[in-house]
Amino acid sequence: MRALWIVLRKELLDAFRDRRMMLVAFVVIPLAIPLVLAGTNALSARKQARQLEGPLELPVIGAERAPNLVAWLQSHNVQVLPAPRDADAALRTQERDVVLRIDEKYGEDWRAGRPARVEVIFDSSRPLASGATVSRLGGLLDAYGSTVGTLRLVARGIHPAVANPLQVGTRDVATPEARFDLSQQILPYLLLLLAFIGGMQLAIDATAGERERQSLEPLLATPVARESIIGAKILATAAFSLLSIAVTLIAYRLVFAVVPARGMDASFDLAPAGLAQLFLVILPIVLLGATVLTALAAFARSYREAQAYLPLLMFLPMIPSLVLMVAPVRTQLWMLAVPFLGQNQMILRVLRSEGIRALEWVVSLGASFAVAAVVWFIAARLYHREQLATSS
């Protein structure tokens, strides 16, 4: 145990002497993640508010065919513009978000009491850029159609309620913490990625780097058991990563505590208990990442070869995040036993302030620690190879 502590202290001292590693782990990453998320949410809220509340610039094809409709739109903060020469091209080049086309038979159908046709032209491949504008225009057209329909019924002596047999109300039970937002979807992936490969530089340098500097062979020649050596290197990597994650979570809370909430209906203010739960959720992933990176560094023949495997490792925490973003599923107990998938689900529940049962904690933590133990055993076997100390 004393030998393990000595090697652990040696690895941590080497890591804290590396100024660039310290700068990235405790300044760049802890500030970059919350600032990027906060900036993205602020920009998204500002753009949405501008699209929903600001003047709506609307090119109209055939505006002279529906003067009443055009006048009604203008009275609702819509700036009617001349029609572009090529509406499709204007939309594809993002010169315009939406174009309204009034049918040539609009006046004839209107006077005959038939449904008059208007066409909303937009590009669905850019929902983030024009989705709010299209929805706003659709709402205005629905409101105009409903108003005119009501007046027509009244003119015929029919109560407008006859045409509306259902009165539909809505009630949203979501809390501010549970509402969908970009930060809530990206944060699990960023945390898992940081937890899994955040200590890559230390883990690779502690084995592959020392082997190239020819300082690993003297360490292995000491009477210290190799299990103690690799255990110390894994724990040093895990401790370094955990400290970086702790600083990142604290920075996340501080940044979102001062982010203006104007225009946002979601809450980003995570309580200290929530931060502690996030830290506990990603703890086994930190240990798993440290063991995987250490085993990888022991398997690779050089520092450069070990780094070449990192892009493959980045896909492991990415896959469940992407799947859940495009196809969200109801959390099942067995999912919590799957590394990365279980942590992703647990992080989302913590962010939404949803309760987590004791059994779910046991399954999630127990399964992940078991996988980490298996990888630790494999890494220890790799450290017993004779060619470990030599670079070839």
C-alpha cells in the first residue's frame, strides 16, 4: 500500500508540474464548457425572441389579390415585401426565411365563399434558422382564417360555437428544470466525454511517454509489485480527471447563475445537491476511462500510436447521447447497467430534478464499477508483459 501511494504521489507531482496540462484541465475546459453552453442558449433565446416578437419580413407573391389579408398581416407587425424573382432560390440561399404565395383564384374563391388558397413556401432543411418564423406566419394565417370564418357564421345567423364542437385546453406539468433546452441535451455528452478521456494526456504519458523517455524500465525494476504500479497510475489519472470535472461543474453552476433568464422558460440553476449527484454518476466513468487509457498506453508501442486510438474512444460516450437525442426512450432498469447509456439517462434525470431510487443507483454504479474492474484486470495483465518497458 505504501508503494502504491509513493507511485501515485509521483505521478500526480509530474502532472501538476506540466503547466500546459494544468491550463487545459483546470482553466480552458472548465470555462469552455459552461461558457459555450450558456452562450449558445443565450443566442438561441435572443434569436427566437427576435423571430417571434420583432417585425416579420414577409415577401408576398400576388399581394394585390388579397388586400384585406395583407392589411391584416401588416397590422400584426408583419412587413410585407415585394415578391422575389425566384422564391425557391431566395429560400435556398437563405436570403429569405419564408415566402407567402397567394393563389391566382384567391379573389374568385373568396367571393364565392370557397376556401381561398395561400401557399407558405419555406426550406425545411433549416429548421433552426427559419422554424420559428414559419410557425409564426402559420399562426397568423390560422388566426385570420378563424376570424373571417366566425364573421361569416355570424352574418348567416349561426353561432360561431357550432363550428367548434371541441374546446381544447393544455396544461404543461413540466418543471422549469425539465423543459427541453440545448444545454440539457449536450451537457451529458460533454461530461461523459470529459470523464472518459479527460485524463488521456496523463494516462498516456505515464506509460507510453515514460517508456519513450526510458524512465519506465527503472520503475518496473524496483521491488514494487506491478499491480501497485499500474494501480497508482490509474488512480492518479482518475484523481486528476475528477478534480478537473469538479472545477467544471462548479464553473457550470456559477456561469448559469449569472446568465440572464430573459426569454428562457427553462431553469439552469443546478443546486449543490444536483452537482453532487452528477459527480457521483460520472465517478465510475472516470475510473473506467482511466483504466481504458492506461491499458491502451500499455498496449501501444509508442506515444503516437496510443494517441491514434483516441478518436475511436470518443465514439463510445457519443453513441448513447446521439441515440437518445433522435429517439428518446423511457428509462428501463436494465439500461442503467449499460455504461454510458445508463450515465446519460441518470444525468438527464438529475438535470430535470427527477427522483432516482436507491435500486437505480445500485444498478448504475455497480455495473459500471464492475466493467471498470474487468478493464483494470486486463490492464494489469498488460503490465506483466516483458516488452512493456521497451519501445519498438
